[in-house]
Amino acid sequence: MEEIDQLILRHLRSTLNLESAQIAERWTGVYPSSKTTPCVIDAPDDATRLVLVTSGSGASTGFGIAHDVFNAW
């Protein structure tokens, strides 16, 4: 992990011509998953929408789902 982090930082400093760049914080995510539905969309009230992609394809489908959710709102 540290070796990969240093490789990424070295490329970042080189690409952006930075004297220094350091990792300030790390985050490990836990992602929702479901065997029965690729997405959960809920409307707990008129002003709120809760959208979870449960299929592992959120980066690929997020903008399309957002478009549909906003159009239906």
C-alpha cells in the first residue's frame, strides 16, 4: 500500500509541478450491495430523495440514475 501511495504521489508532484504533496487522511468505504436490486430509490418526504446503487456500478450508472430521479421529482 505505501509503495503504491508513494508512486501516485511522485506522479502527482511531477505532473502538477509540486514541491510536496502528502496524504492527509485515508478512508475505507463500505458499499451497499444487494442480490435482488441494482438500485434503491426512496422518497422519505417531498424534499428528500435517498438513492443507493447496490450493484457496484455507481460510477458508471450514477449520472443516468440522477437524471431519472431529478426528472421524476
